[in-house]
Amino acid sequence: MIVLPRHPVLRIVATAWLLAAIVMLTATLLRPDIYGNDRAALVWLTPLYWLSFPLGHAGVMAGIWIRVELYVGPQFVPSVLAEGLYLWTVLTVLGYLQWFVLLPWISRKCRQLSGVLADRVS
């Protein structure tokens, strides 16, 4: 699998996608609420959630499961800053992988399969 897109247009889109993710991280870190453990600071990551949907949702659900385990187990409560960094990292990595690695790979495999099936029919 190729991590960087081959096509120049996809490279531009991937760069814009990563730039948007970095802007959302910066906006989140610049909010004073995040250092006061106010969950309202995480609202700036909502657009990134939608940019990385549906794999990003799986990452958010894993984060919820981890947080529940931390609350129930060793009585460790992660700060909103740690939670925000986790969410940003998971959403960025899963979203990038989904749109710029997995989807092009699936598209190439479908195109190859349709070519093989078309050759078989004719």
C-alpha cells in the first residue's frame, strides 16, 4: 500500500486535508478551556470527526471504551488536553488512512477485478 497519493490532484487534496486537521488541532490547543479541563474545548474537533467518518467513529468509540476502563480501573482520569490530543491523533490517522490509502487501494482492486471479469466474458 502507498501512503502518499500518486495522482497530483489527490496529493493536493491530501495536503489540504492534513492542513485542515492541523488547523483544528491549533484551534483546540489555543482555547483556554482545554487547560481548565472544560470539555467545551473539544468541540473544535467536531469537523475533523466528520472528515474522518466512518473510521474516525470507530476511533472515538475505542477512546470511550478506554476512558471507561480508566475511570473504573485505577481511578486515573485523563485531562481534557490528553483526551483532545488522543482524539486528534486517532481522527487524523484513521481519516487519512481511510480516504487516501484504503479507498484508492479498494478502487484499484475493483478496477483490476472488473478488467479481469471483462476479459473473461469476451
